[in-house]
Amino acid sequence: MAGFRLSPEAEAELDNIWLRIARESSSMDIASRLVDAIYERFWLLAQFPHMGRKRDDDLAPGLRSFPAEGYVIIHSIEEDDIVSILHVVPGNRDIASLLGYS
């Protein structure tokens, strides 16, 4: 059965996203809805692991990306089509530089 797993970095990034949105909006509900919407994309990727853009040329071999609510999910496909969520980064940033792939 396919599924997903979060890296410690992705978990920390989601926590930071929640905290930043909660502070900026003064609403824990808004922050929670955003993070929940990102998690929905994780489940979608678990069902269809080959979705998203291949990032072999600009990030690293085997990496893929998928948009989620203004963020980009960086992931890879492991054995048995398990999706490994490596990072969740702002979509308006230079991802290669941000993650040290450039």
C-alpha cells in the first residue's frame, strides 16, 4: 500500500509555516487550514506518486516537486511507491538556492 513519510526537515518547515501564518493572520484556524490543505496534497501524492515535476536537472536526481497552497513540496519516490516528503518551501523562492542544490 502506498503512503508517505515526512522528513524531520519537512516537519520543522510545516511547524514554521503554521507559526508564521498564525502570527501574521492572528488566527490559529487559518494556519491550521493551510497546513491541513498541504497535508491533503501529501495524501494525493501518496495515491499518485509520479505526479509533479521531475527536478533531476535543477535540484538532484530522483527529486520531484508539486505545488500546494503557495508552497512547493519537494519529494522523492521510495520503494513500493512510498513518497518521501523532503521539504515544504515557499513557492516564490529560488528553491535550488534555498535548499543548497545550486
